[in-house]
Amino acid sequence: MIESWEQLALVYVSGDLGGAFGIDESAIGWALSAVALGMIPGSLVWGPVSDRIGRRSVCLWSLAAYGVIALASAFSPNFTVLMVTRFVSGLALAGIYTVTFPYFLELLPSRLRGRAAVYLSIAGPSVSCSLSA
């Protein structure tokens, strides 16, 4: 849901983004995609890190890093800094995204994990779609 809100917020200001940085629609598309592009390598990094320091720690560190970096992106003086901060915020956000689902399932009794995984898989896209509607 954090990812959906984050993407949705930038969609609302994308028109102003073009004027503020003097960029065209394709550059706005790259700005919208930068978080998702950062999440690709981020998901490869956070999994092994969670095995070393624990899933709860990764959730907390990842969320804190994401919050700081996302806030910093709001003060980007130019398009290059915006792209870098959004990409790096995607790296940080991947920790939450990668670790939360298995962490949640590990907290449940074994007999409930299958059903809970289905409910969580259904609820995530449903909530994301309702946020963007």
C-alpha cells in the first residue's frame, strides 16, 4: 500500500513536475518508474540482509530509510537529483515489500499460513486498486 500511495502522489503532481523541471512526458514517465526500477536490485539485496539481521529489523530499517529518502526527494533541486532519490527510495522500499509478506506468515500458526497467504494476496491488489480509483 505504501508503494501505491507513493506512486499515486507523484501521478497527481506529474503535470507540475514537467513545468518545474522543464521535462517532457517521457521524462515524467521515467520519474514515475524510478521507484519500481530501484526495487528490482533492492529486492535482491534485502532478502539476504533479512536472513542476517532478521525480518523485523529489515522492516524497521527499510521503512526508516525509505521515509528519509522519500522526504529528501520532495526537495530535489533538479531532475537528476529527483531521479536518484526516487531510485534509492525504491531500493529502500524493496526491503519492506520483500520482507513483510514472509514475516507476516511466519507469525501465524502453520495451519493458517496457506489461507492467510491467499487472503493477503487478494487484499493487497484490492486495496491498491481502490486507492487509485
